[in-house]
Amino acid sequence: MPKYSFQCRNCGTGFTVNVPWQEKENAQCPKCGSKDKSPDYSKVGVIAGSACPIKDTGGICPSTGAT
């Protein structure tokens, strides 16, 4: 299940919820219960490694030309 991070606009609390995509708008602040929130993009996860599977095997990545 995906994780979504938010910042509460009412009290300023940052929080993360694990909910299906369809239910993320119903997420409430755990501190004040408000649904008035903004996405917190500072907690976006990054997967280590190359985005080009060809590069990982010693080939050339077609999008960048990197070897």
C-alpha cells in the first residue's frame, strides 16, 4: 500500500498515512483531526540504482547515452 505524507494546514503537524490512492483525500491529521492538508513532497522515497537497466549490465542507456 502506498505511503502519502502531508502537512496539516490547521496545526502544522506533518504526518504519513498508508492508504489506497482513492482514500488519500480522506486522511485526517492525527493531532487535530483536520482534513485540510497539503502534500509533503520532502519525504518522497528514492530507489538507489540506475533508472536504465541496460546501463546496469554494461550497455548504453538510450535516454542519456551514458555508458
